[in-house]
Amino acid sequence: MSRIRLTQEGVVLLLAVVMCVVFSVALPNFLTTGNIVALVRSVSILGILGLGMGLVVIARGIDLTMIATMVVSVSWVLSLTTNAGMGLFPALLLGLALVVVIGLVNGILIAYATIPAIFTTLAMGLVVYGIGRGWLFQVDVQNTPEGSALFEFLGRATIFGVPMLIVAFLALAGVVWAALRWTRFGRFVYAMGDNPAASRIAGLPVRPMIVAQHVITGLIAFVAGLIMAATSSGMSTRVFNSTMIYDVLLVVVLGGIGLSGGRGGVRNILVGTLLVGVLLNGMTIMDVPYIEQNLIKAIILLCAIIVDSIINPRDEQTAQQEQGDI
Amino acid sequence: MTILLELKKATKDFRGVPAIKDVDFTLEYGEIHAILGENGAGKSTLTKILAGVYQLSAGELLFDGKPALLASPADALRQGIAMVFQETNLVPAMTVAQNIYLGDEKLFNRLRGLYIQAQRFLLSLNFYVDPMALVSSLGAGKKQMVEIARAVHHKARLMIFDEPTATLTPEEKFHFFNLIRRLKRDGISIIFISHALEEALELSDRITVLRDGKVAASDLTSNFDRDRIIQAMVGRSLSGELYGAEAKNRVPRGYGEKVLSIQNLSMGTVVRNTSFSVFAGQITGLFGLVGSGRTETMKIVSGVLKRDFFHGGTIRFYEKQVRYRTPRPAVIDGIVYVTEDRKVEGFFETMSISENIQLGTLAIGVNPFSVVSLAEARQLAKQWTDRLAIKAIDPDAKVIELSGGNQQKVVIAKSAVQKPKMIIFDEPTRGVDVGSIVEIHRFINELANTGIAVIVISSYLPEILALSDRILVARQGRIVEEMDSRTATEQRIMYAAVH
């Protein structure tokens, strides 16, 4: 089994490299500095969101609220600072509190009311967006406050020539990697994805863990939103209506994190991010119309899910048959 | 031509490991053929090949004298081979009649017509089952009847049973035997797998014994006796050696502190007003047939069962009244439950032996951010593979790749590292090879010697008698009798357990 998954990861990486080469040769604009920056920017946001999504998917959950959380929390923060004249710091605290509340509601509904994660988070996404659009801010696009040090730093600063945005993505990837690999929390995530019933009987705090995971995805979405606002000097609520959540899922599934849980890690997210980023960027340069782009992405996502369900079947019974009980 | 089915040099391997190898097997018309063997001998694989679940890697399968390809269980059924699995394949929410004709419905499916048809059909088989009853309301014996009726309806000429009597009460067993004989009179051939040698000797015409994926013996039943079968199964005669000897020469341990005391515990119709106590430093054997509520009672105690139907009663653990709603607080307080179904709720299949065992210690910790020590994992793995004699070629091997016995040992180790004060073993040796049974029993005795309260749930009487210092018998959701292990016999226990 591990051999197959390794090659899956390898195939994705190879595919990304091949596409890079093809695009560089075929598209004169692909290898320009401006384009690489654009590519990396779009990819980093997706990658950061993918880190959060990957975490819940490994634990056999899913969080479709992430984009709504990102859009609404950051738009609210921006609206509070620019329109209501609040200081940036208290506004950030309020945004943080909102994100935590969203995560708690998601987690409690899934863990304690035992509503399937996919429906809970789908509906919560709509609720969060509705509340945000209805009460928290009035206009579609919120601009970052003029001359704010934080957004200036996130958007323009570089460390050894590397934009802050990529540094943030890599740093966050490092944190998630370490948490998954070295901490008790990480072990619990894998255990829950592998076998929820066994986790429960072994005495793992299964329900608090689910709540914690959704709070963490909320926090990650908040960070991703702040960076997004910094790099494009604002946050548009249209992001919520875009296909971004599917791009995030594409990153996770294409990278090789099985939807059946318990498998994969940060490496898979990095590989998935790279491939999706190159793909989206190449299509944009080739001037593939938006609708066709979405169709292509959708087909790739579908194929990735099909391949995933063949390699990592969710049904324990079929998994055993593969193994052949003697 | 009297041969219905023939296997020639049949081989099936999984990833290069043969489960059965060069098996020759013949089955005559109207024959009852028992397949016996230890766990892992290849019985299930052989029957699953005949039922179309697996396809042969090499060799030939002749059905009715013609080479046959059984692509799937549905395909096998079309050709006249039906398999009744250990776990029934019925849809619980449908009625008996709907289940019999499942997959055969007409476009306009009139229920009334279906019931009349089913009634006639069931009566023609002498089955007294209400066609309008929901399958979920039937007992194990009746469910089996419905499965058989379904097979007959599909005009099966060969029926395969995997452990058909495991879940039946003695009375149901008697009816089942008559039924099998009646099917034989109608010209249907029967293959059944069993662990109960007496049943095979009583019921079958011919016996095939498998050992390590090969045919160890195949002969008319009249030429077999118990000793010869056991000899063929294990390659040596150990009749009575496994359980008998240790049970006879043993002095039961005394009573330690009272650890658990249960009063008037009730839950739905499964656990009914039961009361009993458990003491430290001894092994309490809990015996009961299927439906006796023995597992459910223990799952309530350890918080494993989601108690939707809790109907009251008190549980005291070390004099403190407790009511666990999830296993976590129970585990932290020192009550550990070792499941009977290790695949579904026992081990973590993507993880290695050391990761599995370490999760036991991680689970009882509090700080989620504490760093996991790989050195500790290695040391735990080494300590427990030695102590329980877990055999793995590679210490980093995934648990799913181990044999049933070794998997069970990993699950036991994972629970033992949680420093339990009371440990509950539910069918600790189900699906475990003979060698591992001895080692698991030795370990259970060791635990009791260190002063832990040990509960062993088992439906296998020799195991209960060999291990227990004190025996509790459950019947219809209640502990009905307590016995001293010195005076208990299989007959006395069984007498208390049946109703």
C-alpha cells in the first residue's frame, strides 16, 4: 500500500515539473519574474488553506466553512478599522474571536450533535457569509487601512528576497508538520482518521479533538485571509462565491491525502499546492476562459477523488478483502 | 457422474503469500461435507473461492463437470452456488418476504402478493417464520432460515455455510441440523466450516481437514474420530493438552478488594436488572450465549456503549459511584475494555506495532502539545513484543500485515500499557491461532497475579474453565449464577446459560 501511495505522490510531483517545463517552453510569459510572483502568491494562499483542510481530512473530517470564515473575519476586521475607526489591534482580536466561535460551533455540532461534517460545514459556510454580509459589513470590497504596518509587512516585506507570503506559508507548513509528527495532538489526528471507534475505546478525547481541529482550521483561514488582504490591498466577498474551496480540496486530494483519513501529511499538501498552482497559472496565461478553467479543475478533482477511493477505500470491509483474510 | 464440484491443484495467493496451495477437493451430489482446520488454515479462502468472492490464482474449478468461472458472489448464485456468511447478509429493516425475493422484484412489486408467495414457499420448506416480520426482530436461528430460504429460492444446488452454529442456541442448533439433512434429501450439496468437531462428526458425510493451506486429510466421516481430526489439524495429537491440563491442576486465586459492584443495572431489553461484583487479583469468567447481554453489560461499565437506553442502576468502582458516558474517563480511572472485534475497533491499521502500543500511553495523557518520544515508542515495542511474544519480521511492520494472533497481542498490549486497575477481555482469543492462545492466556494470568481485577468474557467453555477463578453466567440480560471454578463443569455452566 505504501508503495502505491509513494508513487502517487511522485507522479503528482513529476506532473507539476513536466507542466512547468512545458509551460516555460510554450508560454513566453510563464518564466517572467512577475508571473512567478503571481503564481507563488495564488499558490501560497491555497497552500495555507490546504494545511488546515489537510489536517481535518487526515482526521477523517472536512471543513467547507474555511473560505467563508476567511472572507467574513478579515472583511470585518478591515471594515472595523477603515469604516468604524477602530484600532487595528482590537479589530484583529474581534476577528480572532469570531473565527474561534465559528470553529467552536462547527466542532460542537459535528462532535456532540453528531451531524456529518460535510453538511455542518457547508451550511455553516452559508450562515457565516450571510451574517457577515448582512450585519458585519456593507460593501463588497473592503480595503486595507492606509499605511498599516502589519499589512505593509505581510504584503511587501521580503526575507532574503523571499516574499513574506511564501515565508508565512513555509513557516506554517513547518509548524503543522511538527505538530502532526511530533506531538500527541498529531498522533491523535492520525489515530482518529485511521479508526475512530478504536480511538474512542482507547480513551482518546475524540470529541474535544474534533472541536480543536475546526478551531484550528478557522485560525488558519484567518491567517490566510490577512495575507490575502495584504497582498491585494483588500478583501473581496466575491472570493466566497468563487470555486476556491474546491481548489483547496483539489490541493489536498491531488497531493495524495486520502479522504478515508489516517494517511498523508504536509509533504502531500506541498506537492498538491505546487501542481494546482502551476495548473491554474498556466491556464490563466493561455487565456483559457474562466468557465473552461473551472470545468478542467472540476474534472481533475473528480479524477483525483476516483483515484483516491480506489487506492484508499473508505469501507473497512472492502479494505479487508484487499488484504485477503485467510 | 456423481461429482458436483471439483477443485484441481487450486492455489490462491494474496500478494504472493499463498492462502491455499495445490488443494484437490471433490464434492458429490447430495453430500454434506465439513471443512475443518485451525484459524488461518485456509478454510475461509477455500469457501470464498467456491462462492465467487475470490478467484483462483492457479488451478482448475469444475462445476457439474465443466470448467466454471465464478466472477462474483452474484455470478456464483446464478450458477447455483449460495454462501451463507458468518454475519448474515440480510437487510434488517425489511421483512422476511422482501429479503427472500430481494433483487428479484417485479417492476410493480405488490407486497400482498409477495407475502402470500413467501408464506407458501416457507411452508413448503417447513420453516415457521412469519413472512411479514421484520428481519431485525428475528433471532439468529430464524435469520439463518431466511438466508437458507433465499438460497433455495435461487435454486442453489450447493450451499456453503461459514460457522453456521456459532450464534445458535442448542435448541436452534438441533433444528438447523434437521434442516441440513432435509436439504440433503432434496439433492442439495452442503459445505460447512466449523470449529465444533462434534458437529462435523455428527452431521457430515465427509470431512476435509486443512492445515497451512493444504489438505491434511480428506475421508469419509465414518473413518474419522475426534483424535484423528485433531491430529490432522495440528499435525500432532494435543487433545486436552491446551485447556484441560492447566484447568485441572490449578488452585483458584483468593478474593482481593471489591473493585466493581453493579446493582440493578438495566438497559432496554438487552441488560435487565443485573447485579454482581468483581474482585481484584483474580480472573472473573463471564459466560453467556449470544443475546445474554454479557458484552453489553461490560460495555456500559467501561463507557464504550453509547447509552441511549440507559434505564438506571448503579455502578460502583472502588466504592465510588460512576457512570461513564465515553470510554475516556473510564480509561483514566483505570477501567480498560479489550474489544472482541479488533479489526473494527481494536487496532490502527496504518500504524506500526510501536505506534499502536504507544497510543495507549498517549491516550491517558493530558497535555496535547507534549512531544511524542520515538525512543519511548521503540522501547515500548521491544518490551511488549518480548513480553507477549509478538512475532513480526519487521518491528516497523503495519499491524494489518500481522496474523490474527499477533494483532490481538498488539491490541492487548495497547490496553495493558494504560495501567488498568480492571481490565475486561471480550473474547480474547477469537480468531487467534493455538500458539498465541497459550501466550495470551499466560499473560492474562500474569495480570491477575499482579493484583489487577480481570474479567474474561468468552463463549468458549474450555477457555472459561481454564482461565477463571470465579465464573459468572449470564442469561437474558442478567447474571443468573455464580460458580466456583473448582466445582464448575461445562455441563453445569451450559445448563445455567440456556433457557
